[in-house]
Amino acid sequence: MPIIYRLDAPAREVAPAMGAEAGNDPWPGGAVSGGGFAPVVTMGREFVAGPRPEKRLPRRMVPRLWGVPPPPAAFGERRHGILTVRNPESPFWIGNLRNSEFRCLVPATAFMEWGKVEPRDGKRRQCWFGAVDQPIFAMAAIWKDSEVPSFALMTCEANAALRAEGRDTMPVILPPHAHETWLRGEWKRAAELVAPYSSSLMTVGVSGDVQRS
């Protein structure tokens, strides 16, 4: 599960890559961690009440919090926001996923996963994964407004590149031609996009930051 990703481009450059209007999004570029705000691209229906209009609204890019507030915990306990969707059939997610208006795109230039333990020092190093064919790529996500304007990333089975680093899952990276299906298509078609991105189209970089196993 990614806990950090990067979007190393300002809003005015990200929006055209996603076919969206940047509006007043203040994003300057940088890293995003759980609990932080980041640009999210929607089909523009958040503030339009009533039935879906016949005229297609332009995509909007707006800041949202990474981490959907969870259902009320037992005894009133509070927990951290949910960063990823691991089970799309969960009652907590399925209603929103079936309604395309709640699906969104999360632009990124790379995401981080901790690599496998190095035998020499017993530490894990940060592995940064990007897309060779997309300098700015879109991760499939879902948004909710239960308490705050938030989002969670869709995950799927890891591809070979991530499995090599000991990961079981990865974010769902969408090819450009699939953006419209994710944002507006029926759930049966959109669900087919929840699949690993090709390892041959990914870059991998290792940073010096470490985590003890």
C-alpha cells in the first residue's frame, strides 16, 4: 500500500494532462502523504444537485484530503483515514463505485513503496515507481464527502516489478484512454480497469531513506 506519492508539477501543468480545468487549485508540486491535501480530478458533479444533466460537464481539478474517514468505530474511538480501497465489494465502497460520479482520478508522477529487507543491514529502502509512457499519470480513486472532501486510491494485485520488492498490491494506474471509462462508465466496465499496470511500462528508483524491518 503506498503511503506517499509525488506530483512534481504545478496545477497549471497537471490539469491539461488530465483533460481538466485547474480553476483555483493552488497545488505547487511536491509530495503527498496520508492526511494531506492533493489535486483530484472529478467529472464535475460534486456541486450539481438533481439528475445528471444532459450536457456533459467539464472535468474539474480540486484539492481533496487523502484518507476517507472510516465508519464510526466501536466505543466512539477515532481512527486514521482510509487511504486505499482493497475490497471494492465492501458495503462501505460499492455504492459509490457503482455511481460513476464518485469515481475520480488522482494525478501523480511517482508513488513510493517500501522495498524488501536488505540482508546486509536488515533495512528496507524507499522504492519510487513511475510510468515510462506517462510523465504525469492518473491513479484510479473514489471520493466521499461524509465529513471532509476526501479520497481513497484503488488498489489491485501487484505486477512483477512490485512483487520483486515484496509487495502484494499496487495502486491502479490508468492508461489515458481509460480515464473517461473510469469517470463516466458503468461499473461493470470500470471494474475491468482494476488491474496491474504493465511492469515493462514502469520505472523504479531507490532512495537512501530506510526503514528498519
